[in-house]
Amino acid sequence: MPSLPPTSSLHAAHARIRKAVARVRLSPFDEMQYQILLENLHEGVIFMDPQGHTLQCNPAAERILGVSAAELQGHTGADPGYFYALKEDGSIFSEEEHPSRVALRTGRPCLEVVQGLPRGDQTVLWISVNAVPLRGADGQLSGVVCSLVDITPLKHLQERLQAEVTRDALTGLANRRCYLENLTKAFHSARRHGHPMSVAFCDLDHLKRLNDAHGHAAGDMAIHAFGRVVAGALRREDLAARFGGDEFCVLFAHVGAEESRICLERVLAQVRELELPLADGTVLRGFTASMGLTDLKVEHTHPDDVLAAADQALYRAKQAGRDQLIAI
């Protein structure tokens, strides 16, 4: 997933916090003014000691994190079993990668680090964190202040935009662009590491006949159902995409044609059993599909060569009477 794009609102929030912290550090200490400042910030602020243990936080931090100041006190942002944070790629921050740890270790600010905090309801709270080291009058490191901004709505927007770019609207599968990007990566990885890879083209037979007889809405239903069958037969590491019309392409990562054939034969059998009820009570049956399959060969020097071979195999399957799979 791409990194969260910088936004003016996010930068503005962090700027407000940096100014507020500077004010606390540089002005004569005034307890009432200090409390008013912390309590009225919309962004979370957490103060930690030189070992990274929480000393104090403001109400916004409690609200954003969903825990009380008492629960936070004494804990670090990296305490095993208490906090764990996800990176945008789904991996987990190590203890030394947390922004507060980085700022304390390096003595330099660690800014705009995106972290995902899993919640009990199976959702993820996404925050942007600034960690700024604090120094005493003698210049020695006296702690760190972390500012938190809830960016969960921005992440959800990013995910929706990402889905629009990479997903086919009708089937929810990958679109042509996404498939070609993944095929290119898989091709070069297979070439570099010497593992197998196979590609299949799949085509729903006689879609034009269905559209002419029952309308394009029925054709769209058939395409959607066909895509669901194809996707349901795959492993997590495989990728199905709608290439266009009723044509689908499948990338079998780390699997040769012999193994992927088993999966595709299962798809053919399930397509034959499809039943699509229409609004007028008609139930459509008798669907079939044609498939062409190939695996990575020595003579394939470009991802397009693999696609062309699979397309040629599909053409042969249609010429041979459809409702079958041909591998070359």
C-alpha cells in the first residue's frame, strides 16, 4: 500500500503541537496555563521520561488511544503485551523502531510516523506520531514529547482511492493494470530465483448470446458469478483479474501448470453448475468456460511472452469446441 500522502491538515496539526511544546519549554512554568494548554489541544500529547516511560498525557491522547492517563503512566509505546503498532505494510514495529525510542536514541525529532493500533473490535486506529526530544537547561536529554493525530479517516479514504485504482468495479477482482504490475513483479522474481510460475486466461463461453437473449444486466450477473467462482478457487498468494469483458486472467505465483491445472479444472466444473435467477423468475443454467494455461518457459524473456502463450492456449480451447482447458 502506498505511504499516506502528506496533507495540509496533518501538517497544521503537528505545527500547532510543536508551537505549544515550545511555549511550555521556553516560558516560565505556569501550572494553570500549562493545564489549559494541554486540555484544550485537539491533538494528543504524551510526555515521557528519558527511558521512554509515560509521565503525563492530555485528554486528547486518552480519547484518541481509548485508554486513561492512569493506564498509560509508566508504560512505553513499545511495551510487549501492552502496545503493539502496525506499519502500513502490515508488519509490526520493533521496539527500537517506535518514534519515541528513535527520538531518545538519536536525540533528533522523529516526525510524521504512521502507526496502526489494532483495537478490540477488529478495526485499526491509524495515528501519525511526532516524537521530539526534550532537553534541560544543561542541554542533557530530559525526556521526549509525542504528539498524536488520528488519521483513520484519511487512511480509509486512501484505501477507497486505492481500490478504485486497482479493482474492477463489477467483480471486485484486480483490474488489468493491477494484474500487469503484479505479473511483471512475479515474472522477474521467478527468473531471478528460479521458482515456477503459471498464467491462465479464462473466458465465459457465449456471453454475446446471453446478452442478446436476456440483456446486458444478465450478462453482468454472469460475469460477476464467473469471477466469484474463479476467485474462490485460488490460494491467497494467487491473483485473479478481470482483463476486460468476460475475460479473466489468473496469476499462479510459485506454481507450475500441472498444479494450477487442478485448480482450473475445479473452476470449470463449478461454472457448469452455475444457476442465475433473473428478476422475471427465469433461472439461467448451462454455463461453460474456456481456459488457456501456460507456465514460465526458457524462451519467455518478457511478461508479455507468458501472456501471449496463455492467450494462444485459450484460442485453441475455443477452436476445439470450448468448455475445456488447454495448456501449452
